[in-house]
Amino acid sequence: MKNLIKKISIFVLCVLLLPFIISKFIDNNNSNYMEVLNFNIIDLSNGLEEKLNFNDYLSGIISATTSEEDLDYEALKAYAIISRTYAIHNILLLLDSNPNKDIFTTLEIGLTYTKNINNQKILNAINDTKGEVIIYDDSIIMPVFFNNGSGFTRNAIEAWGIDLPYLVGTTSKQDISSSNYIHVSEYSYIELFSKLNSYFIDTNISESSLMNDIIVVQRDSIGYVTEVQIGDMRISGEEFSYALELNSSNFYFEEYNEKIRFICTGMGHGVGLSIYGANIMAKEGFKCHEILHHYYKNTEITNLYKNKNILTKK
């Protein structure tokens, strides 16, 4: 009888302790990968220093930089992976130059942040992609993105003179259905003359000869302007489009009704992932990993809970 009671007691004890043991084992295996690094994320938006956990920070990034209501869930999951990858990539750069650093939400990481009001769809996307980042050659990539393109994305080497093998041109045919695919901006001669002179100095241009003073010197392989001559000054296509608040540097211009108008294709720099294109791909049935592999060539998706050594690679 004593042996029976002892066996029953041992059985009950195991039944009671087993869930606890399993949960501790899982917790140990899934311990916060960010513990590998030594930093704090500080939010100053309410005038006080508030320490954020990393997922809260990700949630705020996604809230600030896209409209989750417009995104298919697979596209939102892809965007959560991009945001996590982008943030960790830049945090690693900051910590490399200054270990044990406090990271502030005021654009120090290069991503806009706003305090999120617990949007469940965003939180679900973060949780469903828990720990996932994009890598190339065992290193975390810089997953740049833009609003929508011209039917193709650009090569980083052509756009910025930086050879990043995962940022090479690819199709983004879904972009042509966007309302931002083509945008026209018109300026009177005096408006354009004033705008250029307020942004650039010593151009030596005149209001009456603007059509001759502005020359597109070079375009990349898919039509984005890479170099512009304004009078005596040469600037990049990005600088020129930024000064005139054009949707992109994929433009041409013409005289029309005594004005100069710029016809732009796409919206943004055109390198990396097109948010609009990714969303349409998701609606067409592509999963988030398929979308990311399409726009970031020859990359892998890894999980930092299982591959923490990625965080310590130079």
C-alpha cells in the first residue's frame, strides 16, 4: 500500500511539474535574442525618458511608416520582418562605434517612430514573424524600401554607387496599377526659377532660358535620372527631384501651356522592396517570405532565437 501511495505521489508530482519544466525549457531556448547586445531604446515623445522593449519599438515603426489597414496580412508580415531587420542592422552599426549605448527613437536608427496604440493587427504580424530577419552571406542586410516603382526596381550600384548584391533590379509589374504610378508637377517659369535658386546656389541660370539650362545628363538602366546639369552645376537626380518635391527621379520634363511640367513614374528611390508591389503580390497569394525573396535577391530568412551569433558578426 505504501509503495502504491508513493508511486501515485510521484506520478502526480510529475504531472504537475511537467508543464513548468517544459515552459522553462522553451523559455531558455527562446530567451530574448536582444540580450546578446547591450543597449536601451529610449522614447522621448512625451517629454520623459521611457524605456521601450524591442517589440514595442517595432510596433511604433510600423505604425509610423505604413498604413496597416491598406496592407494584406502577408505584406504586413513582410514589413514586420523588414522593420526588425532594418532596426537591428542600424543598431549594430551604432553599437559598433559606441558599445553600451542608449538608442533614441528620434530617427537615430534611421526609421520614423510613433507611439503605437496597441494595434492588434501589427502586434500579430510582429508575433507571427517573431525573431525573423533577412540575411545575405550570414550578415543582416539593409532592407531599403520605397512606396511604389515604375514596373522594375533599381540596382543599388546604379542608384547610389554602392554594390550590394541583394539590392539588384527585379520586376515589380504590380506597381503600374498604383494611383501614384504617374504624377505630373507643373511650374511657371518664375516658380521653377525661384525654387531652383532657393535650393541651389551659383547655378547661373536665367528664368527665360530654363528649358535649355536644365539638362538630364544621365539615366540608369530603367530610366531613373542619375545626373542633372543646372546651368553651371551638376547634381544627382535624387537631389533635383527632392528640391522640386517630385515623386521620384524617374522623370522627364517638357514645356506645356507656357509652363514647365515634370512627368514622374513611381514614388520613392526605387531600390529594394516596393510596398505597393509587395501588397499586390500578397493579394495574389504570395507568402511573406516569397515576397521578400523576390525583392531582396539571394537572401535568406533566419530566426535570431535560433541563430543569435548573427548579431555578433562583423
